Amino acid sequence: MAVESSSGIRNDVLLPDAVREYISEHKLEKVVTSALNCVIQHMPEDPYARLAEELSKSSISAPRYVALRPDTSVPRKLLQFYVVVATRGVNIRIQKLSLGHVLCPAHGDAGVQGRDEEKLVSAVQDYFARSFQDVYVDDFLSLHEKCIGMAAHCLGTAEEHLELAASLALTNQLLDAGAAAMNLGSLDFLQHALSKSVPDFVSPPLRSPSDLSNWQGRWPHFAVPLLQGGGPSALTPTSLRCCVALSPMALAEAADGQLSFGWLARLFEVLKGAKAEVIKSLQADKATAALVVDGNSYALPGGLVPTLQLAQKALESALASDSSKVHGLLIVNAEEAWREEEGVYEVETGKQKTLEELVDFYAELAEDGWLTTFVNPFREADVQAGAELLRARRPEIKLVQDYGLDVPEPVEELAFSCAWHLAQTLPSALRQYAEQATTWQEVADGFGCCVYLDAQALESMPAILEALLACAGVQVIYMPEEIADDLIKQVSHRQDEVLHRIHAAERNV
């Protein structure tokens, strides 16, 4: 009696077990036989090309980068290229990118300029072929390392600012090229790329109206400082910040629970309005008018309690609502409040507290549930003991330690999470998250729940918000400085594109 072959190949029992299992797992016998039958049925002029085409239909790999081809329809000084990718055995020009603004120097002599431009075109193509050829487009997290040395190769100089500018220009545009090659939006593409490294730390899909419903409780809050310590305030740490944090869903509550186009621009308007409300309130009273200095608002004489109350009231006034989708964030930076000789903390001027008394004070501040997050609430020597005591009193609050860019590896169980300061390019930032998220989740309260996002990062990495939305651990996006209106408009437009894709998907169902 014939023994049924597990792989479909006669006498496969003679094959090593690993080979037989590999053939069976990938259905190689079935796929190859089907492709051969198709070639025999149609008898094309080039059977091998048709065979390659048929076999490529079973490929599950992402497209691969092949080369850059010059765009001859524009001046060479623009250094504009078509990105060519290989997908299912076919090379396709998928997207244009331009590097002239960072790599092409200006020359007064037209002849010199022309020769230099030709050399640059060839240098860029050569560098791309050496560094990116056969790299899968979804290996996005590795692209920063592949850009290292690009300016040196193309320009003959290794100046740090030129290397960074070239890396940013190339990786930002390869994000768009990779997404186009896989027919995905930027957010979908970044979620997919991140899932290759840390699938458990990627946010859920955001492609359909039902996904929007699933996201209602997980949108990160956007936070800004409203009042600060130091100066004429009653708070001693000069870097202390009393912040408000606003979820996009707070805006949706006024629109039948639906996020509308322009939501990000509207969110920034509300946060700016809250700052204006604080200044208005302080300047309305002669006793507090001097607390507004050069557009900055300083904490009230009564200390943290009335200061936090003012911040809450200002946000509610700007939002015209007392939504549950808003909360407070307190960046203490308690090292500045530590008094070494006395062995106590002095967050509020003249009110010295032991560690235990400071814990009690924080627990009282968070009693009504509005203040949910503390950053650097204790000096580093006390952070574990203080965090354990405070979490015992208020288990619902988030305690964050900010180590800057030099994040240590946690070596023991920790009762707090780690803040995230973004690396300088999009791939390196996501690589940073992928490397830290698992480690900090295993022995601590996670990495990146609070991420620092400044205007420079927004400007240099247009898709940074999509990247942060792709990271499941991000709960608060803290913006320490004012964001220019034109930059807000740009990033708001990108978020509207996400909504456009969602509504387009709904129409195509």
C-alpha cells in the first residue's frame, strides 16, 4: 500500500526531516507544479519569465529597494530620483525623492556647477546601490544605520550637521516610498515595520470606522506646560512645570463622538487657548500680575494646589467643557528641590518635607483624580522607595522617571516608567522604542508612556506623530515649547490624511 507523501514529492521519506518539513510548510511542490502547468498551458515565448511571474505570486515578502534612477524632467541640481523597487520579479518606479536641498552646493561658475551636479547624481546612485540594494522596504527601523556616511561619500565631508540633514531627508522620503510600495498609509506602514521587531508593543489598526471606535480609549493625550516654578513663583525647582493634557476624544465629545477633519489643529487651538486663559487670569489681579514674565506664567503664591486648580480651570474654559478626557501632568524635577544639608525636599518655598511627607503631599494633590502623571517626583536616589510608597497610596497614577537620552538598563523591579526623548531620525526613534519597550516592560512600568516632542522633531520628521501613534505604550505626548502655526497646519494635514483613508475604506466596503 502506497504511503501518502506529506510534502507531495515522491519518495520524500529519503529527504532529511528539516527539508521535508520545509517543502511541506511552504507548499513548494504544489506551487511549483501549478506554475509549470501554467507555462505549459500558455507556452509563452519566454517560459522562464512567465515561470518567475507565476512563482512570484506566492511571495509573501515586501518589495525590495533596487536603485535610484534620475528624473530627467527636472534640473540636475535638484538631485531628484525615482525610487525603484522589485516586487514579484518586476522592477517598478514607485516614488520620487529629492536630495538637492541638502546635498547640492551652490556655485557661481555654471560650468563647475554642472560638472559637480553630474558627479553628485552618480555619487548618490552609487551610495544608494551599496547601502540599500536588496533591502526590504519594511526594514524601516534599520535605515538610519544605512544612511551613515552618505554626506561623506557624496560631498567628501563628514560634518555632523550635513550627515544628519542627509539622513533625515532620505529616511523621511523612503518612508513615503515604502508605504507606497506596500500600498499602505504612513501609519499602517509604520505599524507593520514596528511589528517586525516588537509585535506586542504596536498599537491596534486604524483603518476603518470600527477601528476609530476601538481607539476612543487609547488616543494619547497631548500635553503642554501652563505654569512653571522658579522666578517670582512660590515653587523652588526652576524647571518645574504644571501641565494640562488633552485627548482628541475631548474634541469628539462635542461632535457626536466622532473625530472630525482638522482635529489636531483644533486641539492645538484649545491648548493655546488654555495658556491665554492663565495669562488673562493672572493679569486680572494686581496681586498676581507680576507672575507673567515675557509671556511665561509662574506658579501662584499659594503653591501647587491653587496652581493646579488654575491650570485645570484654564483648560476647561478653553475647551468650554469639563470633559473627562483631560487631565493634569506635573513635571517636578525634584533634584532641584532637594536640600542636601537638611536631608529634605523643598518643592514649595519654605515648606520642607521628608520623603514620606512628600509622598503624602503628592497623594493629596492626586486625590480628586485630575492629576494623573508625575515626572521626576523624587530625586534619583529616592525614586524607587518614593514610587513604591506613592503607588501604594495612589495605584492609579503614572510615575515617570526622565533620564534624557541616556536611558539605563533596569536591573531590578521598578515601580515607575521611563520617559522617551526622541532620537534624531524616524527609523532611529522607532528602533529606540523597540529596544527599550521590552526591557522596561519586563521589570518596570514600561517605556515611552510619556514622550517629549519638540518643534524641531515635528519639523525634521513630518511623520513623527504617525510613528508615535504606532507605539502602543505612548500615553502622553508632551510638547515643552510653542509650535508655530504653519507647522501645526502641516502635521494636522497629515492626520487628516489618516481620516481620509479610513473614510475611503468605508466607501469601498
